[in-house]
Amino acid sequence: MVKESLLATGEKVVFTAHAHWKNLVVPVLVTVAAAGAATYALLELVPSPQDHAWQRWAIAAVAALLVVVFGLWPFLGWLTSTDTLTTRRLISRRGILSREGKDIPIDRVHSVSYRQSLLDRMLGCGTLVVQTAGDNSDVELYDVARIERRILQMQEIMLDEEIPAEGTAGAPSEAPRPDDL
């Protein structure tokens, strides 16, 4: 998340988001499976703590390693990675031990598009592709939640217009068609 002290005067945060929650499904499943397998192994396969202490420690160590590498580390990666849109720029931050950041001024954005797989469409997420002026012109933000709303918010900032909030009345009406006259 971007600290308020790092924003320019008059700059306001439009949204800050983590990647979609679907990225946490595998870490949670691995954690549950490792804990279940370790519990089963400790209670059923190696029942005697006095005779097989080293085997019990080995099972616990392997389970802990699996949980840390495939459960905790991806969760920390998800937790420390954010995408923030302000009134002046798009800010992307990634990393656990080392950090990587990218700031894109909104006035350098040429176009915004997105890609969605079938699963992404069902979950309401996708890849946001921001094309900017410069050598590395395409910036891709993966697994952006509520992608249609995020694109509307970016267009609102780029066009300096206000788009009505979700589910509100008062959206601009369509112009009358010639058939209606």
C-alpha cells in the first residue's frame, strides 16, 4: 500500500488492491494437506514417540517446510503486492524481502485493455494491460479483481470525467433513436 506521505500535493488514491483471492487457493490447500498428512503420519504411522522420535521430527520438519515454502511464502507475496491508482499515476509494488516498484504517470497512458480466461470471467478478475509511451510500452497487472470496474476508474482519471458508481441511478441516458421520434 502506498503511504499518504508519498503522494504529491492534491493527489488522491482512487483504489488500492491486492491480486485476486484465487492466488491464495493453492497455498491454503497445501497448508491444509500438509497439516493433515503430518497429523495422520504422526498419530497412525509412527505411534510410539519414544522409539521413533527422529521419524516424528522428520515428519514435522517436512510438513513445516512445505507449509512455509508453498503456503506462507505465496501468502506473504500476495499480501505485500499491491496496485494503486491515484489521480495522477498508477503505482505497482511487489516483493517480500526485496521490493520492486513501478510508477506510471496517467498522462503517459495511451490505452487500457484487459484479458480474461474463462475462470477469470467467472471470478471477475483478469489481466489489466496498460500501454504507455516509451520503450517498454506494455505494463501488465495480473489477476486484478473487479477488472471492469478498475478499467472504468482508469478511464475516469484519464478522461477527467466522473463515471457513476456501481448500481446507482442517474447514469447518463441514451440519446433518442430516430425510431423513437
